[in-house]
Amino acid sequence: MNIHNAKIAISAVKPNQYPKMGVPEFAFAGRSNVGKSSLINKILNRKSLARVSGVPGKTITINFYDIDETIFLVDLPGYGYAKRSRSDIKDWGDMIESYLTNRPQLKTIFLLVDSRHEPTKDDVMMLEWIRTVRYGEPVIVIATKTDKLNKSEIEPNLTRIYEKLSLTEDDVLVPFSTKGDEGKETVWDMINMLLSE
Ligand SMILES: Nc1nc2c(ncn2[C@@H]2O[C@H](COP(=O)(O)OP(=O)(O)OP(=O)(O)O)[C@@H](O)[C@H]2O)c(=O)[nH]1
Ligand SMILES: [Mg+2]
């Protein structure tokens, strides 16, 4: 797979817009502003393929990135963005749910949480929901923005995430940062492992 051959395939809001190509898909979920779009750019060595912003709520569609016609990386709109109306939140829920529950080629859902903070109620709910729809599969959680922590904070913060999300030894918790390469190889290793299953 040539990761330099990456392009946006489509920004979808409803199922009939999802790509027809049946290649394996890997989705990135998490709170708004947690760093989903940044992670996609980072692992592809791209500056701005996926739109990133300091303003939460940047990604409002399901964005499918076509990597060498071999896999799709799927950037999901973030949750927990306070300035959304109730009907927008419902639309968000319907959109995410219809994708995450009706997509045979979806290989896994990576859940991103901010390494600096205790996982939010929404994070816990999202993880529980992922456990239900992906019953029996290990959960993969990515703790983002580790560069914003002191060295001494990393372990305790990871432990807090592990405990708050009730992770088990079958699950995976990956520290990740866009400043430097932390986590990048691990994410690719997991994608490649799931591809070879
Ligand atoms: N220091 C640091 N900043 C990061 C990191 N990852 C993301 N950011 C910053 O966090 C902000 C939000 O990043 P995005 O990638 O847009 O977050 P998102 O999860 O896609 O957000 P939505 O599209 O709103 O759901 C941006 O200002 C990024 O530059 C990281 O590892 N380290
Ligand atoms: Mg985004």
C-alpha cells in the first residue's frame, strides 16, 4: 500500500453517498477537537489532507479517505461539542450510528480520547456503545496529545483512562502525538494486523 497515494473520496452525510468500493475501512471516533483529523494527517505524513481546526466541530460529515485504493480511513464528526442544537446532536447520532452499524467493510473503530483529561461521560458512553456493536472484539483506544503532558504525567493519565473506560488486557491503549512520531507505527501495525486477519 502506497500511503502517499491518498485522497478524499467523499464527504458523506447519508448512506447512499458512502463509497461503493468494498475495501476495508478504519474509522476514527471521538470527542470534537480530540485530534481525529490530525491523526489521519499524521499517519499519512500529510499536512492538511483532513481539515483540522482549533475550533471544535470542524468535521461535520463522514469523510472517507482513499488510501491507494486499498483501504479507507474514515474521519467521523466529533461528539460533545456544546454549541450544537439538540436536533444537530440527533442528526449526528443518526449519521454515526447508521454508518457504524451498517458497514460490513468496517474493520475497526478507533476511539480517541484526550490524554490530558479523564474520559468524559460521552467518551464512556461511546466506548460502551462500541463494545456493544463490535461485540467480542478488542477495543482500541488512542490517547491523543501526549506532547502536552509532562513525562511524569503520562503513566498516571494512561492508567486513569484505562480504569475509567474499564479496559481489559484484551484491549489496546495507544499513546499518540502529532508532535513527533509517538503512536504512529502502532496505529499502522494494528491496521495491517486487522487487514491480514
Ligand atoms: N499539541 C498537539 N495538538 C494536537 C494534537 N492533535 C491535534 N491537535 C490540535 O487539536 C486541535 C483539534 O484537532 P482536530 O484534528 O481538528 O480534531 P478533531 O477530532 O478532528 O475535531 P472535530 O473535527 O471537531 O471533531 C487542532 O488545533 C490540532 O492542531 C497533538 O497530538 N498534539
Ligand atoms: Mg476533524
